[in-house]
Amino acid sequence: MKVIPKNSRIVILAILLTSFLAGSNSVASTWWETIKLKGDLRYRHEMIDREGKNKRNRQRIRVRIGLSADVSAYSKVSVQLASGSDDPVSTNQTCDDAGSTKPIGLDLAYFRTSHGCLPGFQLIAGKMKNPFFKPGKSELIWDSDWNPEGGAATFAKESGTFDLTLIGAGFWIDERSSSDESYLAAGQAVGRLHFNERKSSVALGGSIFNYVNTQGYEPFYDHEDPMGNSTVPFVDDGDTVLHYANDYELLELFGEVTHKFNSTPVTVMWDYVTNIAADSLNAGWLFGVRVGKTKKSGSWQFQYLYKQVEQDAVIGVLTDSDFIGGGTDGKGHEIGGAVQLATNTSLQFTYFINKIGINAASPVDFNRLQADVQLKF
């Protein structure tokens, strides 16, 4: 048997090691190219002035970091971590408790899949971004931070100047070991007509949102706080607990008009919802306008909304958590603006002038100011 000289063995080992590393780097490079990482950090000063209570000032932070990965040509996985507590409609964390360590939780974890045989169709499952269209990104029915859990199917079709989007979903709301589960069965249709060389558009649509097993069950998330919704007391083993007084079967109609004046985009939005399972105090609506868009350094945006949400129009714990301090049974104005200070850095202001308890003889004044610095990466 011929013995390979020591120097030759070293050369061969070096070649094999180089080939292995080159192959590993190639694999790593391919793997890394499927991953996208993003995140944002927001620092907020907030003032809350509610009639009959001391004025409150606080500092809040929100941080989110997420990644998405292409599993195949048709499927993608997305995961995101965020600050905050287990509150379903907030990822804010108050600067408090002597500088204590703040919690981080799972904010998103879902997959999205499609196939060339079904163009325009997508299936989404997991803890996902809300797939339903909201006119002007307004928050009449849901807070923008609510990330539902379950499954959704979407279909989008473009035909010349007309776009059609259909969405169906089933989301878990409350799983119970000793009684029936509460869940949301939902559907939405949105049509958008483009004109003026796609510089302008009109979108109209409608939705059905049915929260199954709500009446006679405890309020979602916080059983002791219905967030404005009507409840009835129920005695269970000597303890008095609250149960929802109504079911929530929501019908929504909405519209959005967009137009560009030179290079300045303008959006006019409106939204109406009614809970057909409640006999009274069951409607909510909003109207608003947004001018401008923060994108390039020096760009700006202004927004105005007027909103009214009656007591049983929507599920209180899931609606806008900033307007009237969260929940239902309120009305008022929302005025906001933003300036892009630099690339991926913006300064934002929002002021709420609201009334809480609009069904009461003497509604309570509620004012809230938010000043944010937001950085994206």
C-alpha cells in the first residue's frame, strides 16, 4: 500500500476543508437569503385627563422585532416578539417599577401559503396580523394591535381598473374546558375601482362578524371588566360574576376614497357597524380624513377622525384602546399628525377629545395626548 507523504496529506486535508467550508458557506448563504429581519422602537409620552380623576403623565415604550422566512416558493413563516403584557390590544410597556426588567412575548406566529394552481388565493393560520380591511386603517371594530389567532383564507383578483378581495376567517376567542368555546366566524368583501391613471380610487365593502357563544358567558380576557359592554350578574357557587347580556353579530359597511393632489395623497374614510343581536345601543360609526404620508425625510401627515361607539356596538375589549381610554359607550374627536425627521425616524402626535358614557345623563370628559418618536429598522 502506497503511503501518502505528510506534506501531501496536509495539502489534501486543506483542500477538503476548503471545499467543506465553501459548501457550508454556500448553504448558509442560501439559508440566509430566505430570512428577512425587521423591527421598530417607539418611545411615547402620554397625558391622560379624565374628568373626576387626577391628571396622569407617563412614559411608555414599545419594541417589536420579527422575522419572516420563505419555506418554499409558495409558503412563508413569520414570527414576531413584542414588549408589553398579555393585553390583547396593547404592546406598550409603562416605564415604572423602579426600572424593572420588562417582559417580551409572542406577538405573531403564523404561516402564509398559496399555489400557482389557485392564483390570488392565500391560506393563513396561526397568530396573525388582522387580515380584514379597515378603511383608512381606522379602529372602529378592532384595535390595530389586535393579532387574532386561528385561520383565514383570502382571494384577491385584479381586473383592469377593478380589484376584488374576499376574506373568510375563523378565530379562537375563548377556549373553555368545562363549557362551549367562544369563537369568531367572519367574512368580508371589498371592491376597489381605480381611475385617473390609478391616482384615485374608491373602495366599498361589507363584513359579517359573528362572535359565537357570547351571551351568558363571562367577558373576554378580563372577566371582571366588560369594557363598556352590557352585562348581567350571575351567581356561581355563592360568587357573583358578570356575563354578557347580548350576543355580538356585527354587520359592517364601509368606504374609502383616495386621491393625489400633485404628490400629496388624500384619503377620506367612513365606517358603520351595527350589532343585530342587541335591541338597542348597538351602532357605531366614524368619519375621517388623512392628508399626506410620512415616507421620505421631511414628509408629513395629518389625520382627523370623529367616532361614536354605542355600548353594545362591538366587543369592548377588542376595539381601539386609546379612544375614550378603551372600550365602548363613547364619542369624540381624534386629531393626529406626523413628520418624518430622517430615514426610518418619525415624530408623531395624537390628541383625543372624547366623551365617555354617552348614554348617561352626564357624560364624562376624556382627553388624551400622545407624543411619539418611532424608529424602524
